[in-house]
Amino acid sequence: MKRRVFFLSDHTGLTVEAMGRALLSQFEQLEFQARRWPFLDSPDKVSAAAARIKQLSAGDQARPLVFSSFVDSDSRKRLDDSGALVLDFFASYTGVLEQELHAGVCATTGMQHGIGQREHYDARIRAVNFALANDDGGAGRDYAAADRVLLGVSRSGKTPTCLYLGMQFGILAANYPITDDDLQRDWNQLPVLDFRDKLFGLTINPVQLQRIRQERRPGSVYASLPQCRHEVAETEALFQRFRIPYADTTAMSVEEIAASILHQGGLESRVGC
């Protein structure tokens, strides 16, 4: 049986969903059916959402779970009518913080996403644009300006990791795909090796890589297990020869990959809390 889960917010809902999913990931033996419900920026909208949640879960064997992040206390109270177990992050922590900081909350919708600092938003947008312009060794690549250049075979997780580093931390991340042609030539001629101190490698289990590639190009040489094994083995040999730090992405989420890159490289986020 899948347990219904709702992520409710007066803004985009991305933060509360990330926090809620992090908690639910600790219960691997259970299945969840999740829905994000953003921009509930008035008590009336919250009441309508609560009524809808109650309607959707009327025939369920267990009550739904609601993770929410409402600044407005009236909105939080209206969730009581949903019949759900409600876990609101603001309700859980603002009281404790008010006591510790000897100050009251501002209760301004959306403030948790920017804290009023335009430069953080600009840093994220610049970093995302940089990742897109420097994706897969594109013609407009600018490795000199990059904080990190990710290396790896096709479909090892380079692009989503670069975008996540940009959006979440404002890190300028480029990536270079290691192709079979690269592996056949003199490795010393690889253009990215001029930026050795910026490099970070991604590798992946060949069987998992084959599954991913089969979805993209079924039945091709590119997606065959021998080809995947060859590319992964040679790429790892390249990492080891040039002492490029790398991570195995097989069982890692993009969040974990990004955290590993930041930690091993001693990088700091360009955007504040």
C-alpha cells in the first residue's frame, strides 16, 4: 500500500519537498505517492487544499502525510481539517528560535527563498547559464572560469550535477564527456587536462550504465555491456593516472554527488541561507 504524501507551501514548495523527501527516504521499506502543492498563499487556498486532501484520502487505509512550510499561523491551523498527520517546519522550529534569538518572526511569505538578497538569485542564474553553456564540452566552453569541470562517460550524471551545483550553490560547473575517441588517443592531449586543479571525475557501474543507455539508444553498440565496461574501465584508469579525484555515482543521488564534490574540493556555496 502506498501512503499519500503532500508537500504544501505558500511559495514554490521546493524546500519543503526536499526536506520531506529526505525524512521519508529513511523508510525504504514503505512506498509513497507524493504530490507538491505550491503557491497556497492565502488561508482560503489552504482551506481548499485541506478539503481536497481529505477527499482524495477518504478511502485510504491510513491517513495521509502533509509536510508544509507556512509562515502564516492561520494557514497552518486550517490544515487541521485535512485529516492528515501534518508536519509543518515553521511550526516546529520558529518558537524555539524566537526564544533563543529573543526576536519575533517577520511572517513574510516567500522570505525563506531569498532572504531579500538579490545577489544570491543572480549568482544562481549565472551559474545555471554557465552550466548550460559549458555542457558536454560545448563549443562555448570556458573552463578557465569554472570552479569545477566534471569528467565522465556519457550518462554518468555530469549534466544534472552541474545544474544542481549551479542552482543550489551558485557554483560554476562545466563538464567534459569522455568519449571512446578520447580513450583511443594520447590522453595528454585532452584539452581539459590544462585545468587539472579544477577536475573531478564521475564513474558508474557498467551494468547500471547499460540500463540507462538502453533507454536512450536501445540495441546500439553505445548501449552494449562490453562497450560500457570498456569505457568505464578506461576512464577510471585515466582518473588514476592523472590523480583526478572521482566518485562512483551508481548509488548516489545528485545531492550526494554535489556534496562530495564540494567537500573534496573545499568549495563553499556562493549563496547564503
